[in-house]
Amino acid sequence: MTGKWVTLEEGSPGLILALQAEIEAHGIPTYVPAMMTKLADPTITGGNCFDWELQVPENALAEAREILRERSAHGRAALDEATGD
């Protein structure tokens, strides 16, 4: 998988790292732009300095979105089971 990198998700560092692990566990490479810079000094990049981006190759975007949809549905089902809904 090569080519242009596109943003799959944007959010807090913890969320992005969790999603990165999930996507990579399915064999899709990921990239978090400016991760090391933001770890050293979050304000140096300006803008929304506390949000990170998770990027995947453009040709893997649909597959990565499907993985996140399945993950979300599984989480909702587990929550419903735990709460008796």
C-alpha cells in the first residue's frame, strides 16, 4: 500500500494511538503527522495543538473506515449487554 496519505480520524492522542493500533493490527500502515513534535511541544504546531491526525494510504481508506465501523458497533453491543439495554 503506497501513495497519498489521507486523514482517517482526528482526536486526542490517546484515541489516535488506540485507533492506530487497531488499524495496524489489520495490516494497514498508518502515519501520525508531527507526532514527535507534538510530544515534545504541543504548541509549536499552532492551531488545534492537542489533536492528532491518523492517516492511512488513500487506497486503504475504505477498509480502514470499515474496521472502525465494526469496532464502534462491537463497542455499542458490549455496552448494551452490560447495561441490559
